[in-house]
Amino acid sequence: MLPIIDVAKKLELSKEDIYMYGDTKAKILKQVTPKSNSHLVLVTAVNPTPYGEGKTTVSIGLNDALRRLGKSSLAVLREPSLGPVFGLKGGATGGGKASIIPSEDINLHFTGDFHAITAANNLLCAAVDNHIYQGNVLRIDPKTVRVRRCLDVNDRSLRENFDITAASEVMAIFCLATDREDLRRRLSHILIGYNEDGEAIYAKDLKVDGAMYLLLEHAFYPNLVQSLEENPVLVHGGPFANIAHGCNSIVATKLGLGLADYVVTEAGFGSDLGAEKFLNIKCRKAELKPNAIVLIATVQALKHSGIENLQAHIDHLKQYSVPFCVTINCFSKDKEEEIQELVDFCQKQGVKAIVSSAYLEGSAGSLELAQEVVHLCEESNTSFQFLYPLEASITDKIEILAKRVYHAGDILYQEDAKKKLQEIEHLGISHYPICIAKTPYSISDDAKKLGYPKDYTLTVRDLSFQTGSEMIIVLLNKIITMPGLPKQPNYESFE
């Protein structure tokens, strides 16, 4: 590994611009305004399968390849959660020759950001309990308290009162805040519950938002690490995409756009979750316009889900008017005729498909993809558009996503969801964007519906809302906010 100070120099940062954690990682203290001519590239994928599609691997390989072409490029990624690290998926530092290091540090405690977010969230919960115990001057009705403790581990026994940290509102705030002032404002506006007269009570009413901000103040600086090819990479924030908005922090993305001409970022799970939220939530709140999108497909994934699943994601992405290509993330067992079948299929859809072998070859296996990304960015006069207007009603916004992304025929609202609709209307927050919480394994709300399901009934089980992150959370079918561990947890592989 290069000393992290030498990695920083590649971004024209001095020792005074960073806060070092030993010799291998650092936080960037310098604030930089995005360049007017920088390009934002989103990496997304088809629906995930047990084999893994490699969004992080492709993102790292693409960034390395762009720098190999002589471009000023920077990858900006999410931080791993200990839930998947020890649970089903494992780490989130790429793979093979397209990895970021020090991988063990990044996958585990890293620079303590997740711990700070967990502490801030749980301090708020403790403050609410203590206020009620100490006389309850605000007359908080305990039955209405809606803040929940969090923990960054999959633990099904805690589901009744806990969320996983990556699904917490504090995590969403951390990643959607545009600057420190906005971070403090959002923390103060977290809805705790209601008083005995039905009036809303917020974190600021308990005077706990200042302490929460101090817990997050240092964590809010983006983290700097490097790839195996010694290229700089930012890693910051880590909301899940199936139950949160699935994108790294806005401050890291904007910092990247100020430090480099090309920023490569990824969004969790398939395009129906991470990319949809990146485009309709993050880009809207950050006032960003993506210049190109890379859609990952693999031979194994489409054997599992059917080639029509790739069609579903192509149909989805065409609606944003952003240039995109498909990259076939190649594995050693893939047959040439299988790869060619995917290339031909994409060509018939009017989309270029490029084979990438970042895992096996690093930047050398991503050069053609990097050249296509440069072409898409330079030739693009993007007329990027959101899928729905904020002023639409909640049910209209849900219907737009249900029909245009998930291809449902009907929508069934269960009683809990109907009650929440009334509460949201009463609070006057119907203009918030929609964050869908659903299975990642299908474009529908049923993990067993593979491929390109259509004209089914989509079930809205419940609604939640976050007045700090300013989102409406729509919980579909059986989705939960505290995952459990699988029968063979990934922690068994640690020695």
C-alpha cells in the first residue's frame, strides 16, 4: 500500500487537508466545491442472486481503468455494514484485482462512522425514555413514541424494538445532509412522537440534537482509502437499499466532484432499488445530474433469473433520459457463446454491452468499459428527468413506481398503511420523496417472482416517514428493518 498521504497527493491534497488513521486511511478535512465540468457515473445492476453481481468490483475496476487512461477519476462508495459482513453477503470492498484496501479495516470498524451513527441514534432514544421518566414536562404520550434503537449487527431477536444501523433515520440523515448546517437541522427535526394533545414532538424539543451532532461531527468527514492499483477512493456512509435509500453520502459525492473530473459511484442491489433511489431521491436532494449509468449483468445471474430480468432493468433505466450501457461482469467459468448471447440481446434493445473482467485483470479488464463511459459522458447532453413530481400525492407517487418500475397491475393498501396515510397528510409532509422498502431479489414485492413479473398485485403493508431525512418509507409485503443471520453466517469464514 502507498502511504495514505501519497494517495492524498494524487488528489492535490496536503497533509493539512487530511486527518490520518495510521498510515493506511484518512478523513478529508478540506471542503471543495464541485467542478462545473465534472461527470457523475452511476453503477447499478440486475436483481441480485446468490452468485453476486459485483457492483463494487466493477466500480473499482472502472475507476482504475479511467485513471489508467489518464483521466482524473475518483470512486466514491458506501461503507460496509457489519450486518452483511458477518451475515449473508460478506464484505463490501470489491474482489480479486479490483479491491480497495485495507479491506479488513474497511469491512470492520474502519474509522468509527457506523459506531458514531449508532451512538447518536441510541442517545436520542435514551433521551426520550429519560424525559418521560424524569417527569415528562413535554407530556409525551409513550404510546406514540416512534424512534427505535439500532445496532449494526443482524439480530432477529431485537426486531420488535431495533432497526439495523444502516436502516436508521440517523444514517439516512448522515447521507442526505448537504453540509454540516443541514446535518444539524435534520437531526433537530427528527419526529419523536406526539404529546397528549396530539402535537408533534421533535428531537430539538428535548435539546438532544446538539449532542447528536457532536457525536457525528468528525464522522461526517469523508474517508479516503486506495485501490490495489494505488488509486484514491472515498468511502462514506452506508444505508441499505432494500430498506433505506442505498447510496453513499452526498458530501462525499460532491467532494469527489470537486476533486476529480469523473466520479464513479454505486447504488445498492438492483436498479429497481438502489438506482431508482439514487436518481429520484439523492439526485433530487443534492441537485445532481448523472452523466452516465452502467448496468451490470452476469451470465450466472441471468441463468438464475432469466434474460427477461435484464430487459426489466433496461426498460426501467430508459425512462430517465440518461445515457447508459450494459457491462457483462465476466467470470472464468462463463462460456463465450453465453456472453455473446447477452451482447446480442442488448444490441437488439439499442443498448451497447461491454465485457468487463475487473475481478481477474483489474483496470486492464475494464479499459473498454472506461472508454465507453468517457464517450457517454462527452457525447451526452443529458435531459435527466425524475419519475415523479414531489407535488404528486403519496398514492400517486407509489403508483408511478409500482407501474413504471415494478410493473404491478394493482396496489393493495393494508389497514396500517391506510392509517399512516392520514397521519402523513396531517403532518403536511406528503411532498416528501418515496423510499420503497422491499425484497431486492425481484423487481416485484415477492422474492419468488424472478425475471420480469407483470400485472400482479403489489401489497403496501405499512408506511413510515422520516421528518429528519425527509422521506416517506413504503414497506411492501413482508420486508423487515432488522435482518436475521442465515443458516451458515459469513462470520464462520473469519479466523
